[in-house]
Amino acid sequence: MPVTLSILDLAPVAPGQTARESFEGSVRLAQAAERLGYRRVWYAEHHNMPTIASSATSVLIGYVAAHTSTIRLGAGGVMLPNHAPLTIAEQFGTLATIYPGRIDLGLGRAPGSDQVTMRAMRRDVTSSDRFPQDVVELQGYLQGQSRVPGVQAVPGAGTNVPLYILGSSLFGAQLAAALGLPYAFASHFAPDALFDAVATYRREFQPSEQLAEPYVMVGANVIAADDEDDAQKQFETVRRARVRGMLSRAPGTPDYTDAQIDAFLTTPNGQQIANMMKYTVAGTAPQVCRFLENFAESTQADELIIAHHSQDIDNRLRSAELTAGVMQGTGA
């Protein structure tokens, strides 16, 4: 059976591009994903990152949903400690009411930002400690079985928006297993605990009303191109941008050249950042196919969620098309 494919869209803002152009690219990517047979497209909550435009995740989902017809759309994810569970229930309940049967809600406990931004969002260092309780409270609102007497999500109650737990450690795996929810591992940027977390989740899973058996999604970075050299050049550009972004968060950071970034990647700290993209393939369609099939087999994943990482939207669309074509026979 072909492995189920989905897309993680980080709504990237390329050099010289505006956020509006990024959103238009997200619409084009979702429309292509719908045509090509991808299961879903997810958007991640990030803040204070000039190269990522998906901070208002639910708003972006609504915008893309209005320009597509059938594909599932969701958060991959909402960083729940940044928000009141009732607020998220109302937001995603609204989306599910407007676009029934198409909305997912993936939940994470990280801030999606740096510590200064976290404070600007009125989040404190203990917010993540309430994550399990907040997930249960949110679930109650969406099921119409509020855990808070006298409070209902309007709209939201009874929409039963499916929840997913996102994680990159054993904590998320154990929580997803205990609650009987699907588990999505962020191996596209935090690969180290992948196999331990998936094994823990499957071993400890408890069936729930939403899910009878474990369901695992794993992330990978893909740059598929017609020419291998072109794919590798795109990857080098993406990796430099990733490193440059991580080094440039502090005010007054120098504008590092490509040569300086490449030199940094040879250092121990640079290698640690490079390892974040361990599960990445850049190449032709057959090369991508071999990597993804091996990755799915080794992780026993039920679904692969792919970040097509080229900076240029046309290259991302071509990557999505080639990947679908070689994996599912739907592309060109």
C-alpha cells in the first residue's frame, strides 16, 4: 500500500518577499496538494520569526480553506500553553463549522518562539506544566462535554475536531498514548528521540473514543527536483537560511555571508544545527522515493508529513508534484 503523504507548510517568507506573497504561495501549495492526493496540509505556530508567516495559525487555515475544497487543513501545531483552551476551542470550532470534516488540531507545548517573545505573549515558564490538563479541557469543549461547569465553546461544542499530540520527546509520546490520540513526531527538525518516542507511544497506547489503535505521523524534509544538482543547490540555500536564522535572533547580529555560514557548519555547534535536518532528502524523484519508503518502513509510520523546503514557491510546487508522482502515482 502506498504510504499516506501530507504536507507541513511553514508559510516561509523568502528574501525580498512579503507575508501576503507567502500566503498566496500557501494557497497554491494547498491547491496542488488537493489535486495530487495528499491527505492534509498543516501549519505551525511560530512567533517573532521574520521568515515564517504562520503565527496566526487559525486565521491562515481559514484563508486557505476558503480557496480549497476537500483537503484537510490543520495546525501542526497550535502551541497550547500560549492560549486559553476555550479560545482555541472557539477558533477551531468556528473553522469546523464553516468547513465541516476538513479541520485538524495538532497541539504542542513549546512556545514557538524565544524567551523574550514568550514574555511578550504573557506566557510564563510554568505554562507548559499545565499542558496535559489543558489538552483534556480543550477536548471537553470540542466534544460538548465541558470540564468547566457552566462554560461551553460557542461555536465548538460537539464539533469533535480531531486532536493530535505533537512532540519531539518521550513526554508527548506518553501523553498521546495515555489519551488515546494520534501522535506526530517532529523529526523534520528534532530527530534524536524519534525511535524511542514512537516505540513508547505504541507500547503504552490506550484506546479512546477518537482512536482505537495507535496512529503515528513522522516529519521529513524533502526537496525533489528534476535535476539532482539543482536539488542539492536548493538544499544548500535552505540549510544556510536555517542556520542564519538561528544565529541572527539577537539584535545587532552580523549579516553573515554564505562562506561564514558554511565555515560555521564545520564546527561542533554548526554540526548540532545541521543534525536538526537529519531526516532530509534532496534529489530526483527516484532518490526521494527510496528515502521516504525506507524512512516509513524504519519508523513504521502510518503517515509521512513532508516539509517541501525550497525557498521559491515554484520549486516547492514541483517538489510536491514529483514526490506525489513517484510515491502515489498522482504527479508528473
